[in-house]
Amino acid sequence: MDNLLEFLTWALTPGAGVLAYWLMENVPALAALEARLKRLVAFGLSALIGVLAFLAMVGMGYQPAPADWRAWVEALFGVAAVAAGLSQILHGLLKL
């Protein structure tokens, strides 16, 4: 990745899952979780990372800001759902 826009775009989609599972393996408190809880936490972390990347993209002017509160809710829900869903697909492909 050559610049911030490329990193944020990556973190918005498949990178959210990669980063979440990296955290799950390298942060002792997260690594010690029971398997089912670990999966749920990874799901939430992926969604959070995706949302943070989206907010950074809006803040940096790479992505236009949603027009009103409904558009914000829809955008954040969409980003969280895609990031979390992709994390599970990646996890399944790489680890299972």
C-alpha cells in the first residue's frame, strides 16, 4: 500500500477481518477467550475496524459524508455488515 487512501480502503473491507483476527491471535486477553466468544468478538472487532476506517475516509475527504442521520445509519450499518461478513468468509477460507 502506497498511501493512506489505499490502506483505509483495504481496512474498510477485507482488511478489517485481517486486522481483527491478527488482534485475536496477538493480544493475550483476546487469544485466551473461549472459541465461540472469540468468534463473536472477532465479528464485532471487524465491524468496528470497518466503521473506523469509513469514518476516517469521511474525515479525510476521501468519501463524501452522508447527507442526513438516516444516511449515516445506513452507511455505518452497511460498512459494519460487509466488514464483519467478509471477516467470516476470510476466516473460513484461511483457517477452517
